[in-house]
Amino acid sequence: MSTERSAERGQPARWVSFTIIVMPLVALAMACGSGVSGAGRSASTDSLTGSSPPMKQYSFELIDVPGSVRTIVWGINDVGVAVGVWTDTSGVSHGFIRNRQGIQTFDFSGSSSTSFLDINDVGTAVGWFNDANGAQHGFKLATDMTSTAIDFPGASNTYVGGINNRGDMVGGYGPTIDEGIGFLLRDGRFTTLVDPPNAAPNTTSPLGINDVGAISGSFMDAAGAQHGFVLLRGTYTILDPLGDNFADFGLTKISDLGNAVGSNGAEGFIVNARTGRFSTFSCPGGFAIRARGINNRGQVTGGCRTGPSAPFVGFIATPVDE
């Protein structure tokens, strides 16, 4: 995993607290003429399985961590606590947790960089960090602020991409940071995931797991094209809703309703794993977007540019009832 994708165990974490800087909410209509493509498709993140409901709107809360040159919100739980990664002016990545009290930034003890990728409703957050030698390790942070490194046995590099309310975790391991073999970690036991059909070796990147046990992520085929997948009960469903090679991550997180989120760099989308129906959206201004997280309330997270040369700022997009 790269810095965007992609120490001592149990040592106290370093925390810095500060007030969140939030830009004004911007209502974005998911309909024709709103700057969002996909008019005529279901825009509901609550149910994509029935007939097309009236188009919904999103209010975008843009989050810019003080001192950051890039902020991405990777995950959000059902009570609205979000996690992500921000990059400082020296190019170093740091994790952050955003709750009602504001933003707390976090670095795993002894690390050279840290990233949060997900958080469950219990408040356990997961992600990865680089040690002083550049090796990558997964980790989890409990609500009592105890941080624990997670390494696949014998692997040189590990990341943890998703966690559900049961505490099941998914991620990847491999010989290098940019290569990955998927795994499930349940009850302290690692299980290597079988690759999706036609996947090239070491290209499977699980990033989300819901309470049903559905796993979402992406892989690359032998030709170098990236695809999204959902794995449930040993069966892969390949989802390429925009019909092209993903320039971004493919699929990232998946909700308990079966709605998975992803993007191709230009558009974000929500796709239902059962029906394949999807809707697209973009950030205010319509510039580049990185869609990352989704919860059962239909809130979507990620990062976007609000101008052609503006830095990435994080966002939490909340459906607005008409």
C-alpha cells in the first residue's frame, strides 16, 4: 500500500488535540444539472434495491486539519465518529479521529508515519504505520487508547483496512508495501483470502468488512486494470459500476445494507452489491474526488479538491431529506 493506500507494541500513543476547522456546508443535488453525472439512476444510499426513489441531496462538510497539505477521511461509524489521514508540510502522514469534540491527531509510538483507515461503532480504530526502517505494520487503537501492532505471521509488510462491530478485521500483507495478499483476522486467527477470479498475484486489497461478513476491496487483473469486488461466503462479486479502469481504489468500504463506496478519481459512486444499481456524485466544484467510507446512515467520506490546483480536503457527505 502506498502512503495514501497504504514500532513498539502496546506503547502509549502521542496525541495532540485541537479544534476542527470546518468549511460551510454545501448542498449538492444528485440530479441532472447539479454537476453530478448519473441522472436517472437511484441516488438513495438507504436502499438501492427497489424502484428509483426521488433523488436525494448531500450536504458536504469539508474538513481541513490545521497544518495539513492533504486530508482524507477514510472511515465513519454509525454514530458519526470519523477517522482518516493528514499529511504535513514535510510530507509525513498522521492519523486523526474526528468526533463531536473536534479532531485528535495520532501517531503510533516510534513510527515514521501513521494512517487510520476505519473505525467501528465500539470506537476501535484500525490502520497502518511505518516503522523507522520503512516497514509497514497494521495496528488497532482501542477506546482506552491502547495501541497494538498487527503483523501477518512472517510478512514483511502488513496493513489493516477495515473492522466491523464484531471485531473482525481485513487487510493485506506482502513482500513490499505496494503488493498485497488479502487476509481476514477473526478471533486472533489469520486466514488468507483466495484471490478474486483473474486477479494478478499480490494485487488484492481488502479495505472494508460489514457486520454480515461481506468484504469489499479491489484487485488488478493481468492487464493492469483495477476492479472492485465484494466477497461474501466464499463468493466474489465483481463490481465495475463506471465501466472503466479505476484510476483510484475501486471499492473501499461496505455498509450492512450492502452499499459499497468507491471512486475513479473523477467521480464517486455508491453501488449495491446485491443488485449492481449505483449512483454517482462529486464534490463541490466538481473537481477530483477520493471516496472512501460509508456507514449505515448513508454518510459518505473521503477527500476532494475544491479547485483545479487546490489541496485535498476531507469531507463527510450526509444525505439531506427533501
